[in-house]
Amino acid sequence: GTPFDVTEPNGTNRIKAAERKISNVVAIIITSFFVSWTPYTIINLLVTFDKDHMFATGVKATIPALLAKTSTVWSPIIYCVMNGEVRNANLRTLSRLKRRLRVLYFGGI
């Protein structure tokens, strides 16, 4: 074909494949958000109606709060792992860093 032909020789459509991949990334990011925030939300709702203060202190309150705070970390990690270009760039950067550290600490062994 033409330069504008988006159909590969095996008949698959690159645009649809890219859309599917993006949809998967978005679904995983949304799921990670809910997994991070749901325990915190449940504990806070229980605290609201908890007359005995069973859920307001200790590990029962701390772990869901810490898990909720991690939600900001998951999106970049998921994107970096699932995006091939970003993943390859990160691997190249880590390889360069590894070589520099090897030269710095071991004299280029």
C-alpha cells in the first residue's frame, strides 16, 4: 500500500491494536486507584458510625491510609511498564547508569 494504509500485511489494524493497548493501561490505572483508595474509604465510613472507636486507631487506620497514599505512585509505574517506548528508554538509562557506576567503583571491570 499507500503511506496512509494502516493495515499490516497480516490483516490486523494497528490503530485498533493501539487503542486496545491504551484501554488496557487506563483500565489497570483505574483499578489500581480503586484498590488503593477503597480500604481507606471503608475505614473512614466505619469510623463515622463507630461509637466504640474500634477503627479509628492503630494499624486498622494506618495501613489503609498508607495504601491510599501509594495511589499517586502506581500510575507512572504502570505507564512505564506497559509503554514499550518508555520501558526501553528506561532500560537504556539504567544500562548507562550501571556502566557509569561500574567504572566509578570498580575502575571499569
